[in-house]
Amino acid sequence: MRALIAAATGLALALAVVLTISALGSPSGRTSPKPLLTTVPAHP
């Protein structure tokens, strides 16, 4: 019975976290104008 209560508590906590994050909204970030480096530089 304790395991069932612990699972329900964890599920309720996870749902509360998800709802809190979604209520805050997504951050207003911008993408970088510089391209990402995808190659490894040559060793000297």
C-alpha cells in the first residue's frame, strides 16, 4: 500500500512541475548567428 501512495505522490508532483513550467511559458531565446563548428581542428 505504501508503494501505491508513493507512486501517486510522485505522479502528482511530476504533474505539478509540468503544469508550473508550462504556465511560466517558454523562454524568449534567440538563435546564434554564428554557425556551429562540426569538424575537429587538425592537431599540430
